[in-house]
Amino acid sequence: MTQKVWTYVVRQGGSGIELLVFDQVDVNAGVQIPAGTVEQGEDIQAAAKRELMEESGVRLDVFSRIAVIERNWHGEDVRAHLFAAWAWPETADEWVHQVTGTGEDEGMRFRFYWLPRIDWHKLYGDFKLGYPALDQFIANSYNFDKP
């Protein structure tokens, strides 16, 4: 079974709770969150931190595992480990990042921005499956876990 990590990074913004998302600069691949494959022998939480850093340039040390989803995606059995974290207050409102690492998205350019909660329905495909667990994370940690 392929192990994946999905990272939901949130902040309190001008329009309420906002979710860190990106779209690809050179390709229309929908609105996404930082996510990727866990490397052989890699700790799951370390993989979430690595994927966030490689795809966005953002480094966070405090993540909460909020759910695990097992599905068959396009003929492949996948276990997705969903993590959530509060962003640092000084995180920019928008930026473009060139993906680092050695994965298939290495060198791609992603445009990051904050999606207001009212627009979370725009997130691509199965990434929406994490919303109930993300809502619970926000409700449980709103005044406690922010960096």
C-alpha cells in the first residue's frame, strides 16, 4: 500500500479561517494542498513536514494527525495520512515557490495563497475528504495551538 501525506495549513485571516492552497503556474491542475508520497523508511510526520517544505518553502514543526483515509486511487491502494497545522503569523499572503526535492514535481512552480473557508469547495478532488477532520482540528485548537 502506498503511503501518502496531506497537509492542511490554516490561519486566522481577514476573512476568517483560511487554508493554504496552491495552483501550478504552468499547468491547470486545480487547487491543491501540499501533499506527497512517504519515502521508504520515513517517519509519517517527518514526511508531512518535508512535503510542506519542498512544495511551499514553509517550515512548520507542530503538526497534528487528524485522519487516515484508505482508498483505491486509479488502481493503486493508498493510505493518506492527513495532518493539520496553524501557520506562523508572518507567513506571506501569496508567493510562488519552485518545488525542491527529488519527486516527480521537482522544479515545478506553485503559486501559494490563502483560500477563505467559504471557497474551500474549490479544492481539487479527494482533498475535500479531510474537511470534517480539519473542522474538528480547528474547533479543538483554535485558541491553543497557533504558533
